[in-house]
Amino acid sequence: MFIETEQTPNPMTLMFRPGQKVTGADGVDIPTPEAAEASPLAAALFALGDVDRVFFGHDFVSVTRNPAGADWPALKPQILGVLVDHFTSGAPLFTGAVQEAATDDDPADADIVMQIRELIETRVRPQVAEDGGDIVYRGFRQGTVFLEMQGACSGCPSSTMTLKMGIESLLKYYVPEVLDVRAV
């Protein structure tokens, strides 16, 4: 099995493409070893010791390393071994339910929320997935959109620029009710 490896804008995160579907349309962020209980693959990656975060995208796995741990030349072969073992075995990605975070919306803003969600799904998420991450809608209150940065986007040095200069500008342009965008 050949797994393609790509750098991301976040130097602590690499994207691994196994050449097959990893998840359905939505990504799944596994930010801690405790959250990895539902996924044997995530648990195996965290068991390597120097992994800080795992993100499963549609056709990729992003792995964020601990800055104080092993560097990529030492960690990458270990990750590749875990990924090859998992995908060649045909084991399921999840054996339990994954908790989904709730959104914080005012029901009176339903039309605005629908516009925001549509823009995020069609214009933002596909672009960020190319860099090994995801941005998920978490709420809209009093003109502020709350988004969660996942995968390579979480902790990325350029994430603030992406959030403010890219996503905030886009949302303000198409949805005048949007005044601010913040990461949660």
C-alpha cells in the first residue's frame, strides 16, 4: 500500500493520503488520547507517544506532532506503519460513537445561520481540506460567528490570518449581519 505524505501550512502537522476513503463527507477531529477511545486507528497513533492530535478527513489523515517530541524524520515512518497496518487490515475507523459539539444559535437567526452554513460548506471547508484541516460551524450570536479549527488548522501559525482575512471577509461580504468571526 502506498500512502502519499504532504506538508501542510502548519509545520507540526503532516497529511497522509492512503489513496482511499477515510471518512464520509464530514471530518472527525480527535484532539486528545482520551477522545481516541472511539477509534482504534487514532488510539494507535496516540500510542506512539509524540502525537498531539489526529484528524480524519474524507480521503486523508492529518497528524499533529508534539513540538517537544520526536521530529518528523523519526515519527513519520512510525505513523506510516500504523496507517498501513490499519488500512490493509480492513479494521473499522470507529468502534464507538464520536461526540459532536453542540452549536450556539438563536432560533430567530435561522435564515442567517443557513446562509453562513452554506458558505462554510461550499466555499471554506473544501479549501481548508486541501491543507489537511477543517473548519466547523459552532454558532452565531449577536453578529459573531463561532468556528472550530480542526486538523492542520488547529494551532497553525496562519490560522488567525485565514480566519480574519479570509473567512471573516467572505462571510461579511455575503451576509451583512456577520460582524465578527472567532475561533472556539
